[in-house]
Amino acid sequence: AQRYCPAGVYEIMENDDGSKRFQINATNCVHCKTCDIKDPSQNITWVTPEGGGGPNYPNM
């Protein structure tokens, strides 16, 4: 997911002990739905944010 997400929502982080963990930065999401479309294993279920109306971009 970290390779195809244009907003950097998904990251692999390294812990202090050298182990790695998967981190989701939901605040980076631009609601493009790429993760749902391109996910080969289809384990991401994308839902419309902000109560079902989608993102509210004031300048669009």
C-alpha cells in the first residue's frame, strides 16, 4: 500500500529495537480511493469520510 498511495498514508516504521511495524497516517488521506482500487489482496475497505457526504473542499 505504501507504494501506490499518493499521499503517504501507509508507512513501515522501525522501532527502537530494530523491529518494523505498519503505520497508517489517516490524516494524510486525500480520499482518492487508490488504496481500494489498487490493493491486490483487496483487504482495504474504503468508506466515504465525513458522514457519507465525502470530503468538503471549500475551494472546489
